[in-house]
Amino acid sequence: MKKIKISPSILSADFSQLGNEIKRLEEAGADMIHVDVMDGHFVPNLTIGPPVIKTLRKYSSIMFDVHLMISPVHKYIEAYSNAGADIITIHPEATENLESSILKIKDLNKKAGLSLNPETDINTIVDHLKNIDLVLIMSVNPGFGGQKFMPEVLEKIRKLKKIQEEKKYIFDIEIDGGINFENSKQAIEAGANILVSGTTIFKSNNGDIKKNIELLRSK
């Protein structure tokens, strides 16, 4: 089984101290930094863009796991690549040509991820699984942090894991949305190997992020 990796979401960090927050996360044992990009159009919230990511890049040497919740996404891929994204994850609904967008990410020598909203069927992306590095399963409706975990998406992870094993594909399975110390175990058992968490990492145990990262990682 793949090592369980933790990708803390900076959506729950102190935005006035983002550089220092990222440093703290790396020192506490985070495997990557999860950056949620929202455009106020594809999802009902606005967050950060390429200039902020470029500025933050110098604070950390670990991977930037950038989740683009923007539409149309294709024309912005290069800007986020240039800003310092290592993994670029997009939604199939946000591009007119999913294959073309995946190829663009790969041509920029970045890892390509596809994200599925709770209502999006796996069949939407099944033909692309052989070409990607990561599938991000949303366990809340994207847009805001602090939402309640939707356990029904665990079945989607199980189906993905089965396809992965049958076809011998090598993509990571990531889950994001309401992840805490209880449901993280369920997600790992279902087949996820990357956990995204914001509120739990930054707020639990009096903000002891090192302890929270370790607790999430332990099955």
C-alpha cells in the first residue's frame, strides 16, 4: 500500500501569515501544500491567483498541490504552472476538451490531476485514468472550507481503487472535504492515499499541526 500523504489546505490558514504558515506545515511533516483556487464563477467563492502562489513558492520546497476550481480552465493552466504548481488538478466540467487540457499540463512537465465533485460520475474520467497522476475526490461541494464530510463518496473511491488495481494504473487517490480524525480512517480503508485537510490540521488540539498531521496519517 502507498504511504499515506497529508496535503494541508491553506484555505484554513492565517492569510495574513501565509508564508510562515507554509513553513510551519513543512516543518510539521506535511507532504505537500494544497492550494485551492476559486474564481467565483465555477464555485461560489474567490481565493488566490498565480501572483500569490509565485510569492509563496519561495517559502517551501515541498510540492504545491494546486486545485483549480476555475472555468474555463484551459487558458490558465500555463500561468499556474509558471507560478510554481507541481500538481495541477482540474475539473472535467471546466474545460471544452479534457484530453487537450491534460496534455497541456503534462507538456509543462507537471503532474496532472482530475477532480470529481460529489455528483460527478467516475465514468466522466474513466477513459483518461491511464494518462493522469491523481484523482481528487471531493467529499463536500467545493467552494468553502469547514463543510461536513459526505460519506457516500467513499463508494466512488472503492470503485476507483478497483479500476486502478485491475488496469494496473498508478495514479494517486486524494480526498478533500471535511476530513477529520474519524473519517480519515474510512477514506484510507476505501483506498485514498492522499488526505487534504484544513480545519482539522489548523484548529484541532489547540492548533498543534504536527500532532494533527501525524494523527491523520495513522490508520
